[in-house]
Amino acid sequence: METTMQTIKVQTKSRPSTVYCGEGAIARAQEFLRGEDAFIVTDSNVNRLYGQAIRAWFPQAEVCVVPAGERHKNRTTLYKILDSMLKAQLHRTSVVAALGGGVIGDMAGFAASQYMRGTRLVQIPTTLLAQVDSSVGGKTAIDFRGVKNVLGAFYQPERVFCDPLFLDTLPKREIRCGAGEIVKTGVLDKGIWEKIKGSASGWASDGFLRSIVGDCVRFKARVVERDETESNGIRKCLNLGHTTGHALELLYGRRSHGEYVMIGIWFESILAEREGVCERAWAEEIRATIRQVLKRIPAFANAAEGLRYALLDKKNTGRGQISLILPKACGEYAEYKMAAEKYAEYLMLLEGGIR
């Protein structure tokens, strides 16, 4: 299904970005990088699927391939990228292109921010999650000592190229991963939520996914423009479901980031309902939508141990308190602070599996 090219401007103070969403975005990337001193960072999975195409698209570019997966999102891989950049004799006007999913976008972006105190950056996201969320907004990071994204920088790309051709080779797990961020954005935006509802149980079809990327990017662009570096609290809304999702992801692994985000939204909708932040009908509507993708929420043995990771969440502003972004109504959210002990008691609900 062909999608019309959408051009979305992200007018941030540090560096404006232009995002291209739709068929032919990769051709725009070729045009942009032609004649540039380009350096491609990708991972072993993407290289296996698109290695020949990457070298045909960008014949002048150096290509750095790193191991795939969240467990490699660390300082060892970061320094491998930086070492390769130095060996390639990049300079400050060279262009680093992050060609991969969210992990590659985060690491390559962080490397670009550090090399010579900042070289140019573009994002070419190849996963659904990266296209609808992580490639836009300038957050770059690595994990450190078991804490997710604790070392990083805000560093805006000049361009982002979201081509749906990459969605054709994604396994179902990666579709579910991206669905987590789509659901999150829908809870925060009435228009996107109506599109999700309007597509009923087939909302995750290929046609829907190709059409929703631009909507999600446009929503995130508006948020990032108002709060580029999370300094006034507006951008915190994008962490809906992430406090619990990150804690469970670090504690248990195995599932994808987006699946944990959906589990986090599910769980935190229960907190919102029980704490009087939202009406029961809205919480149940959120959970019914998540059920279309996940079918069931599994039990997590010793889930209360997730508290130690939640206490390290960057939204927290006081000791012994957990700061949560909770759904309030369709298109509305509330930041809600909860004592750590109470949050741990709620986490115990996950130990028996929530139905």
C-alpha cells in the first residue's frame, strides 16, 4: 500500500529537524547524503537483511556494524562506534546516519553528540517503534550498570527518514513493540485514539501502520517543540507507561520494550482508576485496546522488586517517591506522585497476573 510522503518540521531551539514519512523516504536520504562524508551505523540484524542495499544506497559511506539487541546498548558498543568514527577520520561536518531500530538510534546519536563535541546526525529508523517514536525528539543514550538510558544527551538529528519499506521485514514481535508506543500516543491524542478504535481488531494491519506513523511523529513533534529537554514538564507525558514498563523490562527482560510499555500502561491504568485519577470506563477502554495486541498480561513473580528500578526513574524528584504519568481522560494525563511503599504494594498485583 503506497503512502503519501509527509514532511514534518520539528522546530526545536537547538537544531530544527525535518522528518520525511512515506514511500520514497530512503530516496530522500540518498539525495541528502550524496556528496557528504557519511558514516552509517547499523546492527547485525539490519545488515543481514539490508547490507547489500545499504552499500548500494550509500556507496560513498563507511559502514559500522555492531551487535544487535538491547544488551549491547552499553559503553563497550558506544566506544566501538567512536573508535570506528576516529579510524574513518570523520570531522565535525561529517554526517553520522543511524540506520536501525531504537537501540541503534540511541547509540549512534549519543556517539554523534560526543565525537568532536558534536558532529552532524540523521536518523533512518527501520523498526516501527523507531519510526513512530524514538527517532524523533533528540533523545540519545546508553544503558549503564543495569539502569536504562542513564547516560545520554539531547541531540537533535538534522533529518529523519521513515520509509515503510522497512516494515515489510519486521517480525510480529517488532510490530508488537511499535504498537506499544502507538497505544501510548493514542492515549495522549484523541485523533490517534479514534483511528485506533476505528480500525477495530485489525488496527495493527500493514495499511494502518503505514498511515499512523506520520500522525505519531506529528504529535511527538508538537510536544518536543514545547519542551525539548524536559525542562518544563510537558515532555514527561511521553513517559506514559514507561515507569513500570522500564522497571519490569530491567527486572525480567525477554519481551520487547514496546510490550513492556503496554504492560506498563495496562498496570498504570489500574492505578489511575483506583487512585481516582480517571474514570473506570476510560481505564477499561485502554485495557481492552491493549488486549487486542497482547491478549493477556502474564504473571510476574516477585514483581515488587521492580521498585528498585522505578526509584531510579528520571521523572522522580524526591527520595522515596515514584512519579507516574497516568491516563486521566482521552487525550489527557496527570503526573501523580506515590510513596514507594504504596507503589510496591500495587506491583504485587502483577505477581498473580491481572485479568
